[in-house]
Amino acid sequence: MRKQVGNTGIISTFTAGSLRLKLFAVPLGLAWKHCGVTSDFLGDFYSARAVRGSVDANEIRHNVCYLVNELLENAVKFRTSGDIVIETSLENGDFRLCIANTISKEGALRFQDVLSGLQGRDPSELLIERIERNAADPNSTGSGLGLLTLMSDYGVQLGWDFQASSDDEGTVHLATYAVLPMP
């Protein structure tokens, strides 16, 4: 079933075990407030669905909210234009998330550079290194602390897909994938 909710700029698609939201750039004027509202909604939605016996609904809500908020804030912060699409599901005891948006070609190259610095390293060790580096240099940016926290403290597996846009605007379609083990 596909449902457009009023004039809010959000389309939801419900299928068995999944949810898809589309945050429209216009008329929404995407901003930080949309990240918190969206992550709270998804946290509530999945914590209510996942409650089975010994599973702690509050922990599920917190973990889903933190993951969605962190990745959605990145999508809002670095997007060049256009809508943001969020797809979620519960599969085999894992919460799965994909956030898709459009970024500049330069932003994609900078982000790929950050990601290459994360590969093959222990996320916990990198997290400590980055925290120390940021403490020594308050002007440090693009450290990947949010991503490292997700991997180190929450056991999230992350992946990215960069696709050059077919237009001449020099943009890249970015899909960020995350798998969060449920408690």
C-alpha cells in the first residue's frame, strides 16, 4: 500500500517487514529537525514491532534512533539538492537501513578518502584516535566519529554505493547501507 501523508512531503510505503520514507526537499525545506522527528518515528515503529519476550524495547528504540539520526544528519548536511529516501526493514533479527541522497562530486571524493582511512582498522582503536585528535584540534572536521561510534559501540556494519549522476551537474547519488544487530 502506498500512502502520501497530507502536504508534509513524506511518502510511506508499507510492505511485509519494511518501511520506505521519502523526505522531499520541497516543500519540506529539509533541516535538522526532520532528522530527529524521522529517527524518533522509526525508533518507535521498530521497537513496537520487535518486542518479543526478553527483548528490551527501550534499547531497540535508542539504537534505531541513534543509527537513523546519525546517518540522516549526514545526508542532510552533505546533500547538494533533491530528496532523501530512507528504506528500513527487520530481517533475521537485524534492523536494516538504506539512506539515499545526492552529493557533490567533490564531497564524494572527500568522503571516500575518509572511508579509506577506516578500512582494515579496528573501529574501537580508530574511535579513540579520532577523539584524541579532535581534542587536540578543535577545528578538526570530517573525522568520521559518528560512523566509528556506530561501528564500535553498536556493532553496525556499514556500506556505501557511489553512482555518478547521469546529468551534467557533477553530482553523485550516494546510498548508505547499515545493518544493526537487534538485542
